Amino acid sequence: MCQDFRDMVPGAVGRGRKPELLVPAGDLEKLRTALRFGADAVYVGMSRFGLRAMAGNFSPEQLKLARKLCRDAGCKLYLTLNAYLQPDEIPLLEQTLEELRPLELDAYIVSDPGVLATVGRIDPERVIHLSTQANTCNPAAAEFWREQGVSRINLARELSLDHVRKFRAGTKVELEMFVHGAMCVAISGRCLLSAALTGRSANRGACTHPCRWSYRLTEATRPDAPLTLEEDERGSYLFNSRDLCLLENVPEILAAGVNSLKIEGRMKSRYYVAAVTRVYRAALDRWLSDPDQWQVAPLWREELDRVSHRPYGTGFLTGTGDPQVHAADSHYQRIYDFIGVVLERFADGRCLVEGRNRFFPGEAIEVIGPEMRQEQLRVGEVKREDRSPLEVVQPNARCVMALPDWVGEGDLLRREKPAEDC
């Protein structure tokens, strides 16, 4: 039976505070989506010092705007500085930290002890969270980091639920845990495959994901006769991991004393951010309102299946000898296309929509919004902004169309893919 969250966390840490839903924001557009669909906090990155070099990322000016948007929404803003730096990058980090000080961001997420020390010297008032890249596997390590000024630990993904309980009993530091998104075969994501095979380091934000590739076995004297460890006709994906999905375990995770539920995905789409955030928002809110009667709503899992994903698993959470980690191939399952976003609602009730994938009048589509609002409809008359007729909405084109009364700015349109295309 679940306890009140205020009674779960020892000492002052977390007492009186609701558990947090922490959502990825790869760019300003995704940040706005995260705020609309229920994030308590968002994490973002700049072009340097983070582990998602290929995400849209934020310029200093965009960070200023992000700070304002988050403050207006009552949401916290965390900046990832969790790459492992080389010697000549420390002076640039020092300069960047000086420029960032006036923004008073809610926390920096770090993993490199050198980065931690530099932040402490340049901006000693800034709150520090420790990335999963630091691979914190026991409460003694958590206490070590707390003594270095870290207030929150993102737990290593190799931990079981029983390990998490022991963490909570053995440290006063806040605990953050990934509950959804992509995983790696490496220890907490610290992988050398990409650097070795392509020269692009995962530990510096430029991973090429070689763990998703198809591999074949060769015998030394027969290099021209590769052997396939067959799993399907495309080959064998020995290193490929499932996507993590701990939706059904939310009550146990919260009861174990985890302060923040984190969603992976700064490289993922705006649609992914919206769909996944609103599901975990609904799950967390239901637990907060009535933990004893909490159960998974069928719609929640259906929604998670409607975003692009590899087969889901619970990773190492159960601590069994057969963790749900390995996936048979690297292909994503996608049964819906993201086709548009609502930019504005006019006084006459019609909406200005920007297309993201092509769609036509007469097609069956669905609109989704916060708080699990969604509605199926058939596209009616579509017009250009000058109100002239439009026969097809192309990607990035703007159109005016009728949508349900509850739909507002930032809500999304999607369309089910034909079965043969899934």
C-alpha cells in the first residue's frame, strides 16, 4: 500500500514536496510542448558540453526565453553539462558559466568531476544534479557526491527496485530515475563503440548508435563467409536494447522514495514529448489523488504504443536473472504520423494549423491535448490563411480549419498509418 510521499523521504529532502515529472526539451518548440502537456521541470542542452550534440539545442538567447517561459509556467529549467570534457574545453566552460550566471537556472546536470569543480568555482550558488553518466550504483557513492555539493542523483539504469529502496534508506540526496525512453547496452550510457567504429564519441554527445546495427560473426580463416546468428531475415542485433517503459511501476517507484520521474528523449519529436508527457502526467496525478486505488488506465498504454518506439521493457527494475533489455531488431514501431500543430484559435472558432506531414480534406485524423483530451474527427473544409480553398496541407504549410471547441494553441494532430506501412 502506498504511503503519502511526504513520509517517504527522510529528513528535509523532499518533505512536503510532490514528486516531479522531468521532461526532455530538445528545442524551444519542444519546450513549449513539454510545458503545455504537463512537465514539472524540463531539461535542455546547449551546442556544447551536453550529450545530445545533434539535438536542436539552445543558444544563449533562447535559454533566456526558455527561462522566462518556465518561470511563467511555474516549471523548473535544468541545463545539461554532462559531457566528459577535454583539457582545452575547460576555459570555454568557464566563460560559458560566467555568461549563464545571470539566468539563475534551477540546476546544472553534470557528470565530469572537473565540470562539477568548475561550476563550484564559477557559480557556487547553482544547484547541481548528477547525471546517470556518473553511474552512481550505491548510497555510499551518493553520499560522496552530496559532500561535493550535489543535491540530486540520477540513478544508474542498472539498478533494481530493491536497490532503489536501499538508496533511499542510505542517503539524504534527492533521487531521480529514468522511467521511459531509449536505453543503451553500455554502463549507464558510457559507451566506446561509437568512438571506436566511427570516431564520434557517445561521451561527448555525438553517438552514432552502432549498438543498433546488424552484426555477423566471422571465423578468422573464412572472412568471406560471415555467419548470421539468425533472429530474422535482416540479421542479428546483438547489442540492441529495448525502450524503457515503467508506467505500470510508477507506484512502486514513488513508494521507494524517488523524487523525480525522468523521461528520455531530447532527440525525439514534438509529438513524442506531448504524447509521453501527458501519459505520465495523468499517471502521476492519479497516484497523488488516490494512491491506494491507482491502476493503469488502458488508454495510457495505448497512447505510449502510438509513439515511435522499439519494443518496451522494464530494464533491470525487477532484478530478475532475465532483465527485459534486449530487443530482436532495431526497427521502430510506428502506427501514427504526426501531421500538424495548432498555432492559434480564432474568434470564429476556427484554428490556424501548421502541417508537419501531408494530409487532405476528408481524411480521418485525431487531435490530442493535455489532460488526456483527444478526439477523432474527419477533416472538413481546409483553407489558406487568406481563406482561399486548399486541396492538400503540405509540411510547414499553414491552413485554417475547424477543430473541436476544447482545442487550443499547442495541441497536435495525428493520423493512423495504414497497416501495411506500420
